[in-house]
Amino acid sequence: MAFGAADFVAGLVTRRTPVLTVVVISQLSGLALLLCTVWFVPGTAFPNAGDVGWGLAAGCAGGVGLALLYLGLAIGRMSVVSPLTALLGASLPVVFGIASGERPAALALYGVGLALVSVVLISSAPEHAANPLPPRAARAGIAAGIASGLAIGTFLILLAHVRHEAGLWALAAARCSSIVLLGTIAFATRRPIQPFSAPLRPIVLAGLIDATSTALYVISTRYGLLSVVAVLTSLYPASTVLMARFILKERMTPLALGGMALAAISVSLIALAR
């Protein structure tokens, strides 16, 4: 629920504020929260070099994925971009596991197949929102969602290499690398970060919620299987879609709603199989 709420708030702000400004400021606020709370979380150990390295690498992938996600939410339809990103982000670790020698149960493979079908239904079904988008903008949003899903899936794979007890420290390292990377991109592309002309309150709020949701994800992996936690977390678009439906008055066709239902079934099958 927290992941979806952060995406909704940041997606709205990005519609009127440059995406790099939103991501960098939100990442800074999230880093501040992590540094303030990491000392008080029971069982958190100081990281070793390996933890920091995996965290830095994960931060680069996660920062790019977050920027692409916010861009997709700003230019496309939230009820399409968010589920598309989540499904690809959840499917990539499954593909990586199979390539690494894992042999998931048949039920998990059925879930992956249904997920692919649901992606087609969600992304191809026409949506009649209160303010219809031009076809080019809709396609650009879908492309950003696909790229974001691949980057976020990479983030989850890299973060899985961090020791559980050093997870929050690794998240702080990940925030640092994403801030440096995105700041460098902003400088290289001559798109300066403009904190004083941006709506700081919603951006900071999105960053705090995002950091909280990521910390909850890492903590939950201590008590449950990573594969189960990851696919259950990928249900976060439900809150984004609900907020878009009731706040932005976005309406989805029966075909798109069927795709959403199929996506929920596919994620459940993957979770039950493990």
C-alpha cells in the first residue's frame, strides 16, 4: 500500500515538475529518514564491504527505475503504467532464478504465464479517463513503464545479495548512489535540480513514504521467503489504481479490469507455489 501511495503522489507532482528534481529531492528525504531510523531498528548490523557494494549497485538500478516510473506516471495513465512496472519487476527475479538453476513449481510457471497475459490486457485495453491522453503519450507511458519494471527487477535481484541484518544500511547506500547517479545525469543533460521552485511538501512526502515502504520490504524478507515477499509487494499498484480511480476519476474498461484481476491471480499463484 505504501509503495502505491508514494507512486501516486510522485506521479502527480511530476506532471508539473521535472522528473529529476522530483526523484533527487524525494531520494534525499528518504535518505534522511533512513539515517535517522537505522540506529533504532532491532537486529540491524553495520554493513561490510559486500553489503555496501550490493547496495550501491542496487541504488543505481533503483534510481533509474524510479525516475522512469515517475516519468511514466506523469505522461501516461497511472492505472496502466503502475501495474505494468510491478509485473515486470516481479517477473524478472523469477526469470533470473530459473537461469541460475532454480526450478520453480509448475504453479509458479503458470503464474508467470498469466502475468504476461495480464500485461497485454492492461496495456492494450482503451481507457476512457476524464482527460483522455493522446495515443503518443499513452505509448510513451507504457514504454517508460516497461523500462522501469526491468530496472526495478534488477534492483530486487541486487538487493537480495545483501545480508538481511544489514538491509537498512544497504538501503542508505542505495539511496546515496541513486542520488549521485541522478544528479550526474541532471548535470550532464543540463537539467538543473530546482528545489526552491518545486512543490517541496508533496515531493518530500513521496520520498518519506517510498523509504518507509522499501524499509518494510527489507524487514519483511527477514521473516518470510524473498520470492513470496517480492511477489506480494508487487501488488502495490492496487493502491495506485484505487487512488487514481477515486481522486483522478480514471475509469477502466471491463477488459482492463479483467487484466487487473488476472494479474492478482498470477501473483497469488507465484506466491502459493513457493
